Amino acid sequence: MAKVICKNLATTMLLLVTFSAIGPTIEGLCTDAMANSLSLNGFALFAHALCAHNITTTTTYSTPLMYLAPPDTTLVNHPLDSDTLLGHVSAAGALPYQYLLTLPANTTLPTLRHNTTLIVGNDGKRVSFNNVAVVVPNLYIDGSCSIHGVDRPLVPDDVSPSPAYPPRRRFHQISDYILFIRRAHHPNLVDGNGTKEPDLH
């Protein structure tokens, strides 16, 4: 695992050097200080994803941003696509951890992902987003952005699994199944309407 992370870190740093050599546009999108802070603290894969999708600083967006970075260990086999990555970036401003501690629990913050918000958890000592804890606060802060390391990738609050079938239909199917079993043992069973079931034997 350590070899894989080191290899990814080396690849990321090589890509960052390559990006910085391309021209000032890429330098503006992915600052050395921001990328170095992420890479040196175990968040190199998140830094690479930000640069690859140009989701950094105010060169792309007109407002200061807050990034929530999952560690490399959680992204080695699960890279972030552009849509998922946008759910880790809030347009609420470059909020430092001290400010986050003052937010009431269940405060919602907008993300760059369409129709997705972050729900703040706060007990006065620790902050979480969508039940994912901030484990490395204030990884990087400047006038255009703040970055906080989180325990694992975020799950959007608007994602909820739908049942395989509506509850009423499910109850009806279970009732039918139970009735079928009971009929096998009691051929003259009366159904819920008071009608005697015909004896098929």
C-alpha cells in the first residue's frame, strides 16, 4: 500500500511540474502552495483530481471556495470523477475551521455539484460534513480558498436508495405468500373478505 501511495505521489508531483511548465493559466488554476500542502499531507490524489478537472481557485469560479479533501488511502482504488469531485467543493466561501465550529448543526452549505448540499455536523469541538469528519483542519488557506482534510469521500445528502417496490405492494406480496403457505395446511381457510376458499383437494 505504501509503495502504491508513494508511486502515486511521485506521479502527481511530476504532473504538477509539467502543468506549471505549460504556462501561467495552469499556474493560476493549481498553485504550487496549494498542491504542495495537499501532497505533503497525504492528499496528493485529490490535488491531482482538482488540477485534472480545473476545479481550483477563483480563476475558474468567481467566489472563494472551500475544498474537502479525502486522503489518498481512500482514493487509490476509487478515483474521483468530475461530478463527485464537485460535491467536495463548497461555494460558501474560503471558510476556516474556526468559523466552521461556530455554525449550528444541520446548517447546509452549497456545493458546485448541481442540487447537492453539505450538511454540517458540529458538537462544538469537531465538525463533519454529511457525517464525514474533518480530520485535518486548515490544510491550506489563502484569500481564494480553504482546504480541510476529511476522513473519507463524501456521500451527497440527496442520494437515498429507492425501495425495490412500493411498501404497500411489498406488504401485499408478503401477505399473499403467508396465505399461500397457510392454505397448504388448511384447505378450507377463509380469506380477508369472509369468503371461504374453495377446497381444491
